[in-house]
Amino acid sequence: MTIEIRPLAGTVALVAGGTRGGGRGIAVELGAAGATVYVTGRSSTAGRSDLDRPETIEETAARVTAAGGLGIPVRTDHSSPQEVRALVDRIAAEQDGRLDLLVNSVWGGDALTDWEHPLWEQDLDTGLRLLRRAVETHVITSRHALPLMVARGSGLVVEVTDGNTARYRGSFFYDLAKSTVIRLAVAQAAELKPHGVAAVAITPGFLRSEAMLDHFGVTEANWRDGVAKDPDFAHSETPAYLGRAVAALAADPAVMAKSGRALATWGLYREYGFTDADGTQPDFAAHWAESLEGQYGPLGDPL
């Protein structure tokens, strides 16, 4: 007889920005570990967001439940304090005030990122809109969700970013957003420490998201065909890899020791032993050191 181990059974999680990509991967893997997951975002069966992509929060929630947890979709615009307050009030009412894990994975900035021009040649309104989507939404969500964790004296906040070093990320507003998200984790960790709540930032390596698959004109089934366009794509990882990293952190009773740190899938797999969906253990930092450092310089030390 096989006994299924679900280390997060009884855990209540909120994955803000769980519609697709890393957020979806995190939500589903939390479900596989037994968690109840509130999946939020603007893309719903009731209508698409301005990103106009087909993924929905309902689809993610269904995958959470199919994986073994309970997925609860709640359409929420995280730039609206009123909508976020209503979301948290609902969680508190339905879960007897319990929230164990907050994942801030809201992004929505791909179409707003200008990779071609320096700051002084960029459209200011577009850049500031990126910051509002990628940073302000995280602040609003934490502001309303953290009191539930503080009241219980336990919990974990995960800020999803890109990169865990001080290295410039290729575009002013993109760089500012992703590095600021790390600082959000540092600041929250400092303020939450007396209350027994941890906060970390986490980055995937080369994430094989739905949008990235579309970019290369492939599907997950034939994703390796994209390597012909970009050899680095061979070292990419699925959103499940990031999800399993977050699930491992959430199940770690000693996670407070990591509070305030900027973590990465390529470091956490060594500690926790998880694999990607295909059983591999991608390590983008190792690939960088071997193949990209000569061209771009060292990846840098973790913040």
C-alpha cells in the first residue's frame, strides 16, 4: 500500500498572479502538496485582461484541484486596494482567519518592457505603468494579507522576481521592477521577524512559460525544437520547477533561517532534492558559468 505524502495538507495559500507562468506553476505544485490555493488574477472565463492571453484563473484552479489540493479562483485586480481587501476578507471568512502562504507573482509587464532604448529615450508613462503593475500590486496585496499571518504568528511570503543578484537586467524599468521586488522581501522580512513570519524572494532560471513557448513557436511537447533558435533554451525549466521550490520552502519548518534572502531554483534543488516535471534538475547558474560568463561576465553573488 502506497501512502501519499502531502506535506502542505491544511495549508491555506494565496497565489496572486496565478493565471499563467510561474504563478500557475507555483499554485499547481502547492496543490500537489495538499494545499488549499486561492488563485487570483485578471484573466478569467468572464473575460480576458488587456494582455489578451487565453489562460484563466479558473483553469489554474482546476489544475490545483486535479493535482490533489483545492483550487479556488477569485478574479482580482491587484492594483485595486478595494478588490484586494475584498479578496482577503473572503479568505479570512472562509478559512477562519487562516492564511499560511502569500505568493506575490503579479507581473503583466512583458508588453511594457522596452529592451531597445535607455531611460531617457523611453516612454515615461509606459515605464511607470510597468512599475505600478509589477511593484505596487505586490505592496497592495501584502498590505492587506499580512495581518492574517501576523495574527497567527506564522507564515511565509514569497516574492517572485527575475534574478537574485545586483546584476543589471537589460532594461531600466524592468531592472528596477525586478530588483525592487527583492527589496520588498528584505523589508517585509525585517518587519515580520518579530511575528514569526518569513519573507523571501525567489527566481526561476530560464522559465519555459506559456508566453516563452509561444515566442519560440513550440509547445511543451516539442519544446526542444526551440533550441535551434536559442541554444540557451536547452537549459530552460518549466513553471513546475519553480512551484516545487516554493512548495519545499513552505513545508520547511526552518524556513525562518532563509527569511530576507533572494533565492533561486538552481540553489534550492540541491538542498531539497526536487526535480523538474521531466525528472531533470536544471541549473541555469551553472550553465551561465560554463557558457555565458565569458560574454556577459559573472552572474553575481546573491543579494
